[in-house]
Amino acid sequence: MTKTIHKMFFAWDFDKEESWLNEMSAKGLHLQSVGFCTYTFNEGIPGDYVYRLEMLDNLASHAESSQYIRFIEDTGAEHIGSLFRWVYFRKKTNGGGFDIYSDLASRIMHLKRIVALLGILSCVNILNGINMLRVWRINNLISPLYLSIICLACGLLLGYGFLKIYRKKQMLEKEKALRE
């Protein structure tokens, strides 16, 4: 039986999304495809798979990303789907452990990719919101004011995500420095 669930996760909550997918697996629902806020599951043996997410440097269709996905698949994992630069993998639990990040350096690099994207998107939205405020003041039209509010709110939300991931990255960097 197929079950579709609509659920939203922010990019900075990728670990919560991964945990949720693994909880669904524990209940016997296994991810078959992923879309924007849409997850399609098939029923199966509870706990049969473990899921991992990763944000790539490029879109999944890029040659470098395709090569990386094949590399992960060569370890026995299965590429379930992609959403922009996010890729979803799963591996049978009887095949041993499944961890994409083998060390702290690879975890830090993953967080750096997320920080860079969130930082750019936050700045673009805030600057666009400020520009729309300027347009509103000059032309005295109401639509630029609404657009400004939306852009500023999105920019602040993305800024929150940026700070959350940046702090997590900083903690891992401190941990890495202590281990060296």
C-alpha cells in the first residue's frame, strides 16, 4: 500500500527530517519518492531501512553530483530521490551501519554548504525587501510594501536558519580542534 504524507521541513532541520524518515521506517513505512513537502511511502518490514540526507555542491543532475551518487550507491545504499541539491539515500539495516559522513571534516563541509546557501538567500531577500521599501516610499504604491514585508520576513527566517547551522558548524569545528 502506498501512503503520501505532506510535511514541511526547513533546510536547517535536515537532521529532524532524517530522524522522521527513520521513525517512519521503524513503523514499516519506507520512502519511495520525495517532492516539495511530499513524501511517498510503501509499507514494508519495520526498521528495514536507514535513511540519510545530504546537500550536494551542485544539483543532483550535475556530472559531479551524479558521480558522487554512484559512489554512495556502490556502498550498497540506494538513491531514493533528489530535491534541488538535497539527495535522499537509504540502505538496508542488515547491511551494517550507514553514515555518509565518515569524519568531522566531512560533517563540517556539509554544514558549510548549507550555511553558504542560507547566507546568500537571506541577504538577497533582505536586500530585496529594503529595495522594495524604497520603491514603496518613492512611488507610494501598496504592492511594493507587501513584497517588502514578505522578502524581509523570508530573509529573517533564512537568517535564523543560517545562525542555527552556523552555530552547529562552530561546535563541530571546536570539537575537531580538541581532537587534533
